[in-house]
Amino acid sequence: MTELPRYEYVKLADTIAADIASGKLPQGAALPGERAMTDLYRVSIGTVRRAIVELRKRGLVATLPAKGTYVIGMPDSGDDASEGDGSNV
């Protein structure tokens, strides 16, 4: 069976998540602005915006109005620990 193609915004979110996991984008680091990301990753602004929403859903980034988007977490290592720390409120 062939694998279904992934949406571009998911690919971009995965790329940024990998940069977070590798430490290239450490906790507290600001992501580039939306327009800078369109040039950097060669995607549309809509793709960038959807990728940021996806990263927020994953709990990896937070966006502060008029301030930017910042790394707040690390990707899950695969084990779903039931011990919540309240960070996904």
C-alpha cells in the first residue's frame, strides 16, 4: 500500500518540530516572522500560518500578539506520561 501524501503545512510543522527536538530552536527561542518563514522554507504564508497552528496544537510553540511565536516545549518522545504539569492549559 502506498503512503498518502502529507499536506505542506504538516511537513513544515514536522521540520520545525525536528529543529526544536535537535536544539536548533531551543525553548524560549523566537521563530522567524511569517514573511521570513515564507522565504526560508519556500512556502506560502497560508502554509506558514497553518504550520504554526499545528505547532500550537502540539504544545511546542505559543504566539504572543504583536510579539511573535516562541518555542515553549519539546516534542513528545512517544511515551504518553499521564503526569500532567499543567503546561497544556
